[in-house]
Amino acid sequence: MRRPVVAGNWKMHKLLAEAVRLVLDLKPRVVNSHHCEIVVAPPFTALKTICDRLNGSNIKVAAQDCSDQPGEGAFTGEVSAEMLKDIGCSYVIVAHSERRQFYGETNASANKKLRAALGASLIPIYCVGEDLAQRDAGLVEQIVEQQVLEGLSGLTSEQVSHIVIAYEPVWAIGTGRTATPEIASSVHGLIRSRLAKCWGREVAEQVRVLYGGSVKPENIQALMAARDIDGALVGGASLEAESFARIVNYIGYDR
Ligand code: 13P
């Protein structure tokens, strides 16, 4: 049985005091929520403070990105996976579509970041998903398969089993236009079948595949009830404790 993950990606939001206020508000709302792993991904500037504030709680912390370089070195502006682990992060988001779209992230750079993250014992949340033009051109399967296979290229079954994959169709991010549970579920099934083909059925059954793109308290339940959806990566609705807690505390979860 895969343990669901509900993760909040704060993107470039929250000054330090706002970030602290948000987690202090969130903590009591999810203190008894043990049915899933709860993760928040603050901006870099708030990471250490948030890790300290959440230490010993049931909320884990993710960074939104990490360097593709393992170890240390002359890489100005980069933050290594080891540094993130050192301050208390458990997860790191890799190759979010905004990094692919605006900052030149590729499947190849994602592969290096996944290796760096795994090498530092961080759990990567590897993002994949097609944009609207690709969907309209009937390229969903091809694009997502390529992102999965190239991103995870050369990784061992053991390494792949630790990775969380987030399917985030670009056309659903921040648009209020959620993929239907059927659409999401079919792509999640495709991802799992490709994982099974390359790394074995046992590994494929272990990998959590999250859905992201306009997840809200109103649609989480239907998404979680769909086959192969193991949680959510939430943007906008994770910026308020009330709405994020309602997503974490989705009910009627039954498969
Ligand atoms: P929204 O929930 O704001 O659509 O963002 C999704 C996302 O990009 C999470 O990483």
C-alpha cells in the first residue's frame, strides 16, 4: 500500500515572517492527520527557519530545487542537495514545469539533479507533464514517457523506488482548470506501466505518483479516489493554512 503524499509548493511566495505564520497556523490543523505524508516547500530563504519550526512534527520540508552538482565546489548561486539535507529538508522538487519553461531545465539536467538528491538521501519529487499544445497535438504519452525515461535514465531500481513523481499538466497549473480524475488517472497509469517495463513491477507499485494543477479542497476527494493517484502537489491553495489543511484532510478516501 502506497502512503499518499500531500505537498504544498509555495513557489516564490512568503517573506520569512509570513512563512512562519503559515506553518504555525497549519500545524494544529493537521496534527492528527496520519493518513498521508504532509510536505511544505517554502522558498530557500525560509527553509532553515521552517525546518526548525517543524522539527518533530508530522510535516516534512521540501526545497523547490537543488544543484545538479553533488558535493561542493565553485558553483556560484547554487545550493547543493547536501546543504538541504543538512538543514533538515527531507524532499526536493526537481524539474518543476516552471523551471523547465522559464529556466531551461531539461530531462538531462533533471537526471543529474535526481542523482544529486538521491546521493544526499533526499526524496526527489520529479515533475513531468505536457503543455496545452502538446496535448492538442496528441503527444501526451510521448512527452510524458520521454520525461520519465530520460529523467530516470540509468537509475537503479532501488533508486527509482524512492522517487516521487508528480504529473502536472502545464495547462492545469494556476489556471483553475483541473485535469479530470479520469485524465489524471490515465496518465498516472501510463507512468506506472513505463516504470514497470524498465524497473520492474515491484518498483512501479512502490512509486508514489502525485497529481498537480489547480488542486483545491473541492476537487481533492475525487482525485484521490481515482486509480493510481497517490497524492497531490498543490500550488496556490497551499498558501493558506485553511485551504491546504482541508486538502490534507480529504475524506472519503477509499480505493
Ligand atoms: P496550482 O495548484 O497553483 O495550479 O500549482 C500547481 C503546481 O505547480 C504545484 O507545483
